[in-house]
Amino acid sequence: MGFNFLISSTVNQSLESEKEISNQIQETYDIKTKSFRATMVETDQGYIVLKGSEAKKTLSNSCTETYKKMRRKLLETEILK
């Protein structure tokens, strides 16, 4: 199963508050490995990784070009630090 993650610029800007987002949450996922810990929620708009989540410092060799590009964009826009 693959996940489609939303980059902040793709999230519907009409959402006015976190309360409104929480009303749309369908599932919450806590992901923990030796390398990182993250929480994401599934909403009507797709998957949103929550603030405070961690990512691996380096990508695996098996990582697809799509995820490499997504990560590069997140780093360039300082969404991922």
C-alpha cells in the first residue's frame, strides 16, 4: 500500500482551524522505526504528516525518484528541517 502525502501548498487553504481539520480526520497513524518517529492523519484531502514528526536523515538506496523529489521540495521550502 502506498501513501500520497500532501505538501502544504496542496492542502485546501479554506480550512480555518485545527478543529476543522480534526473533524475531517478518518484515521491516525503513528510510525516508529529505529530511524524516525512520525504521526500522520488521513483526511478527506489525503494524508497529512503532523508537525513534530521526524524523518530519516538520509534516504535509503531503494527510495523512488518520486519520494526523492518530494523530500527535496520539502527541504527547499523548509517544511522539513
